[in-house]
Amino acid sequence: MDQDSDVLDILREVEALRGDVAAQAQEILRRWDGWITRDDFAPSAENFAYYLAFRRHEIRPLQRRLMAQGLSSLGRAEGRVLPTLDAVVRALQALAGNPPSGMRSDPDFFAGEERIAARTVELLGQPSLHGPVPLMVTLPSEAADNPGFLRQLAELGVEAVRINCAHDGEEDWAQMIAHVVQAGEHTGRRMKVFMDLAGPKIRTGAIRKSKGLKRVILGEQLALALPGQLGQADPDLPAIECTLPEALLATDAGHRLFVDDGKLQARVVRREPWGVLAEITAGPEGKGYKLKPEKGINFPDTEFSVPALTGDDVEALRFIAHHADGVEFSFVQEPEDVVRLQEALAGERPDDWHRLGLVLKIETARAVRNLPDLVVRAAGGQPTAIMIARGDLAVEIGFTRLAEMQEEILWLGEAAQIPVIWATQVLESYLKTGVPSRGEMTDAAMAARAECVMLNKGPYLFEAISELDRLFGRMGGHMRKKTPQLRPLQSWPLMD
């Protein structure tokens, strides 16, 4: 095949792809009809629909053919699907000797990037000068009694703080927020306040207090009991309660369960009237795993449905709606969960609930499956971000798949033109010991592709913030989202 025929063949393929994507996107948009009340999100939802349609196609062979012509491989089209396809069509038309169709201006082509930047400012406030990536910091309980802690965060340029509603109470939360306000008066810039709903978190409860039965090791059996049924389990077995009975009632033989972010792993042997009997399949060597209350439990193989918005959450929202800048929605899984949350916010602030920020915490396989609908339901009504909650998500979908999924969530966020927050175990060793591991520094460097990075509490928090700023300052010159930035390399000067 000669060069001109090859170009014409590629052109026909790209034009057919564009036609298919446009038709399929309209089907997706019809699904979302009536969901979008914020007019400025409508073009983003349209691009999102085009992206979802675009990614239904296998285009890897086409990508290689485009690269051979010196053209865009379509590999960075997330925020501008149709503009990218149109640009490639025009380039192919020119190569084929045909007059190219209408040109698109640079501002139009990069409009998606501008929307993400504007929405990041809307949600997190104007970025400080500390580094190119905004930071969110989880507040420890002692922040309620220590105004200096918040002042130091503000002086370091932190953009937002997170209050976990699973801990402390309204009096403590009010004190933390008052210290945020004071820190803002001191620095001239107030940090945004996000409050994290506890949600229907499945946790360990009471433990049987039998001597020698508080640790479990590989191959042993564990009784996981319904609330109040601890005494009915086999007295010779280590036993602990599960706080959410719906999970135990839905699980079955062969299903896996993980405790404490996967530190203890087990498989259900059989169901019992008091709960389930499970066999330990993985855990710490030596003395084994010590059972403790208030540790998370995951049932990745078990399908059960509980409301994402609990009674405690509704009570917390009465405070959040009037004191915070945004709410983080834990264990959101269905679009109807978002509707219920927005209705609860509207009940507290009927005139301006849509000004409150909403962070969708993606923690389960069901949330991943429903992510496009969750995003449109949320962002169609109020400022929205996606949080990659890697702790629970890794346990739910598997550690191997997490690496792939965090990339896909970044792509979906860019396609929907809303911010993404990279969370869980960022610089965890550094926060605890003051010494980073090599792997976590590499992980943190990849976090620079998100619009915000969340740090948890730890004795070396302030040092970790400074280290992240230095790291992001360097990485920001090399990468913007998936796009390499080819700044001059300085490590290898030319030889004389």
C-alpha cells in the first residue's frame, strides 16, 4: 500500500471511530437526562460521555498507525475527546492533500484543563505557594486542644483539612474549625474544612476475653459473631463480634474476609446461628495477629446492601452543613446514595446546599462499577471530587488490581473534568518514623498527577509536608496528568 492510500485508510478509520463515539455518547447522555442542574457541568458531562464511548473501542492497532505518521496516538484525549479526534482528522486530511475542515483554537482545545483547574480552586480554594499540588491533611483528635497545630499547617501552605466524623464529637469538631479560622486570620488564608462521614463501616466489636484466645495464626479458626452473640460461639475458639449484622447474614462458605486493611485474611468455613466460622489464610508470622476492636472488616465476595447514609451520618450532616466547606461521602456505592445525601443537605440548607463540596470516596467494587453515574449525579448538582480511597479499595478489589484502578479513576476524573484526590498511605513510613521508604517516595511522585493529595496524621507530619512539596516541585516539571513535560534535562550536561 502506498503512502497516500495508507493515509486515506487511516482517515476513514478515524472518521468511522468518531461517528461511532458520537452516536454511543448520545445514548449515555440520555441515561443522565435530568441529572444535571449546574449548567457549567453540562459540557463536562458531554465530554465524559464521549470518553466512556471512546474507551469501548479497541484502538491499539490504530494508535500505532497514527504514531507512524507522526500524529497524536489519541492516548491523551481524556479531557478533550472530540477535539482530539477532530484534530487528527484535520491532520490526516492535510496529509492526504485535502483541504482540512475548520480549525479549533487552542483555548477551545484545552478547555477541559481550565475547567478542572477552576473546579479545584472552587473546591479547595486558591492554591498556596508551597507546591504545585494541593494538600489535604487529616486532623488528629488533639487538634481540638492545640491551635498551634492548625497554625503550623496553615504556615506550611496546606490547602485543606479533613475531620473524621467517626471520631470525637461536635464540641471537638467546632474547636478544630475555630482553630482553622484563627490560623486563617494569622496567615491571611483560610484552609478549607472537609468532614468525613463514617458511613456503614464494618468493624470488629467486642472480643472474647478468654486467656490465650486473643491471637490467631495461619490455619486456625476464628469465630466472627453477630452483635450480642459472642457467648454463643464455640468457647474453645478465639471470637470477635462484627458490628454490621447484614454482612454476616449475607456471607457464605468460601467467601473471603479481611480484617484491619488485610493484615488478617480468612475464608468462611460455614455459617452458624451466632455468625460465621472462618479459617485464617494469611496473617503475621510468629505470634500471629492480635484481635482488637474498631478494626475494619471487608467482605469482597459478599453482595449485601445497606444505606450508605446512616442515622449517625444524618445527625453529623446537621453540623457539617453549617460549619464545613465540604463533605466526604464514605462507602457511597449507588447514584441513589448521592440523591439521599443531597436531599439531606437541601433539608439543612435549602437555598444554597449546592455550594457545599462533595467528595466521593471510592472504596468498593460496586462504587467502581457505578462511578460514572455517581460522578454525574454528584457533579451535576454541586462541586465534586473523586477520592481514590486506596485502603478499603485495595482490600475490596485486590492489591494487584488497585494499581490499574487508580490509573483508570484518574482518567475518569480528567474526562469528567473534576478533581481527583489521591489518598491512603501516602508517605506512611515517613509520617510514622521520619524515614521514607523508596517505594513510597515513588508512589508519592505518581500522586502528583492528581489534583490533591491527602496525608494522614503522624509524628513527622510537618516534615512529610515539606518533603512532598520538594518532590512535587520536581515532578511538576516532568509530567502533567499523563502528558510528559519535556523540560531541559540537567543531570547529563553535554561533554566538551
